[in-house]
Amino acid sequence: MQFNLVNLKNENLGQLDLSDHIFAGPVRQDILARVVLWQLAKRRAGTHSAKNISAVTGTTKKPWKQKGTGRARQGSLRSVQFRKGAVAHGPVPRSHEHSLTKKVRQFGLRSAIASKREAGNLIIVDNLHVENHRTKEMINTLQNMGIQSALFIDGSAVNESFKSAICNIKNIDALPSIGANVYDILRREKLILTKEAVENLEARLK
């Protein structure tokens, strides 16, 4: 398929051939949801913890005798019903990560890219080279392109001047092509790819 190629001044530079397999493929919401849940589960620390009865400091002595006191039977002052006692069925440190096949992950990334093209939120630029790293000038550039929320994906590395220019702009992110992922694509309104990023993604998702 043919797609418009522009520069950061929003000037048309002609047409670019894109792979239909990636940019015009089916958009599967269920696959997108599975991949996002997989990504978010991987980033969870899993360090939440609560003390069970064996971890609570205190005596192991029976508080009072079993019968004859008129009070309910108790076996330990460290039990959950007592102040400073244990937590019943509390969280323990564990990994929340689960497996997801490579085929599903790739399908999810293709679906995310295709969803941006389908919604008219895909822009392809020749490169991200800027003359300086002034944030004020970059804000004017983004306004000229009608961009308020976007993810920029460059080639093997993001241009350093561009990265410095956008680092303090809200809702604007930049990643190298190797870091392209479903969650970051979906959380921003527009997806801006460079020519090199398109080549890298087509090689990665062929």
C-alpha cells in the first residue's frame, strides 16, 4: 500500500510503499488486550507482602485455659483477630509474569500499528533530525503537525537532539524501533514512524 511521507515541517515528500501484512492487517481487540495484560504483568514488582502467623513476633503461649473462663477459646495472641496479630490470606512476594507465545505478541504489535493507520493516527516522517534541542521550538513543530499526544519510533536509536527536545513535553514519547510495543502505542493518540523504523518493523514482523 502507498502512504504519504512527510518531514517534521509537515511538508509532503511523496509516497512510501508499506507492507499490507503489517499496516493493513486485521485489528483484533482481544489480542491487543492479551498483549497489554502480559506487558503490565511483567512490569509488576510482586514485592507486596503481609505477615502470616509464623512471621508475627510474640509469645506462643496459650492466652488462657480452654474452658472455664467464660471467654471464647483462643490458641494464640498472634492470630488474625487480635490487635498486632497476623493477616489472614495476605499477599506474599511472587512473580505475576505469565507466558505469551511469540506469534501472539507479533500479531498484537501488527494489530496496534494497523489500528493507528485505520483511525488516521499514523504519520510517517523521513527522520527525526532537528537542528537543536530547544523544547520551545519542538512544541511549535508539534503544534504545526497537529500533535498533542504521540509516540515517535525511530530507527536503531532515537536522535539525541530530538530526545532532549521532547523529554519535558507531556504525552510525547520516543522509542527506538527495537522498543516498539503494544502498550506504548495504544496509550498515545498518534503513532509517528521514521522511514528507518518502518524498515526495521517490516523486517521484525514479516
